[in-house]
Amino acid sequence: MVCVSPSITLETWAVGLAVLHSALRRATPRRVREARYKLQRVGLVRFLRYTRLEHAERRKPAPQAGGLFDIGGGQMILHAGTVPAVRSHWIEYGHGIIEMNAFRRLAADHDVLLDIGAAEGIYAAAFCALTGKSAWAFEPSPDKFANLEDLRRLNPALDIKSVNLGLDAHSGQRTFCRHSDGQVAGVAASSEGAETLPVTSVDEFVEQHGLAPDFVKIDVEGMELDVLRGGQRTFPEFVRTIILELHYDALAGRGQSISDVQLVVERYGFGLESLEGATIADLARYASVHPEPLPGYTVVVCHKRAYGA
């Protein structure tokens, strides 16, 4: 009679189950895995809504490099570096489609956009195409800025003013870390792979160029508070609406919170709303009960109270 050690048997079972799980995962189509993850993150109601929006967008003509892309009320010519951003933001991501719908609705009532953290510049181009007005697009990443410049050159009729700078609480230099997709985020100077890039503040740039921006979009990978604090004159005096992308996990990594963000925007005279216009009384609670597929991320609208009332 041969005796088998119970510990070896359990270990063998564990290894076997892990191999089986891995094999099943590889056999499951990527889109099914993504759908399952999204359902777990956002719940059934929003999952169904996002899926319906995504399916509707996929039925439209696919974005093509060199082709016109209809943003609903305006058009832009795309290039190869823009197509992935358009697909990931406005076609394959339900929350991004809702954000674009809100942006489209809000843009019509504004004259000058500051697109802070513009990346490839698709929102700056959309604003110009929708309104015929001007957009200042700020992007510190050399890779993303190159795509932004390509988009601007392909669309000479759109008044996109591209600026290869980051925005911060003060002018000077800032240490960033570059992600694999070319995006950059502010980090400590001691961080591995960090590089120094030039930055300015909203107030200093606005004063230097004699601007009166009334619409701002902020997507800065956890530097939201720094950007807001650099606009202590501009935001209360000129700006009526902010679309604010909050990366609250990144904020927490810097010892900050979205409650800190709420205090600043309220001090500037703004009230908070969801992308669909629902009042937000407690930003931290809103983020916790409305998780998005991307962890640590949400988007809100800040309306100047007298204007948004």
C-alpha cells in the first residue's frame, strides 16, 4: 500500500486549479472578460447603459486616419495618432461617451476653452469644431504633444492653440514620470525614471496672454489640486464651467483627497454636478458609490453657482 502525503495532494490540487483557471481565462474572448469586469465594477444598471451607448457608437462609420470624424455638430480630420484616443474615449467606453455628450452640451455656451492635460487634443479640437471659438491645449508630454500638433496641422480651420507646458500651482520646473502610453504624471523628484519638464500656472499664463477663459477641462493624472491652486484669480473671475477629471487614487498617493478638491472649487464659487446634471453634495461619497471601470477615477462638472443655478 502506498501512502500519499495530504500536503502534497493539496498542493497538487492548488496547482491544477491554477492551471485550469489560467487555461479557461485564455480561452475566454477578451471582450467577454472586459464585460464581466465592467459589470462587477459598475453594477447592472450602468453596465447595460454603457453597453447600449457603446453598441450605438460602433454601428457608426469607424474613425479612420485622414478621414473626417463627426462629433455631433462638428467635424475634425483624424490622424493615425488620434484614432486610438477617439476610439477609447468616444466609442469603446460608455462613460467617455457620456462625458462627450456633456462636453458637447456645455461647449455651446462658452467662448474660450483651456484644455489642461490635452493629450492628443481631441477635446480641444471638438470644442473648436462645435463652437467656431478658440481652445488653448496644454500638454507637457513630448509624445502626446507631437500627436496634438499633428491634429492641429490637419485641421487649420480649427483655432487650436497648442502649448507644450504642464500647468501647476507655480511656474518653473516639475518632475514627471512618463507612462508606457506616453502620458506623464507629476511625481517626487526621487522617483525612478523621473524627468523634469517646464510648467506654468493658470494665472500667470492667462495674465501673460490677456485671456478671459470661461470653460476649462482638467485631466492631469492626480495634479488637480495643483492646477486649481494655480488659478486663484482666473477661476473665480472668468471661468463659468469646469469639466474636472479626478484621479483620486493618484491624489491619495500625494497625501491629498477629493474632499480637498471640493473645498477649493467651492471656495472659488462653484457647485458640483454629475455629467448628467445631478447635484453632488459630497464629492467623496459620490465617487465611492459611483465607481467607474477605471479604478480611482471619476469626472464631474463644476458650475459657477450664479451661472449654473
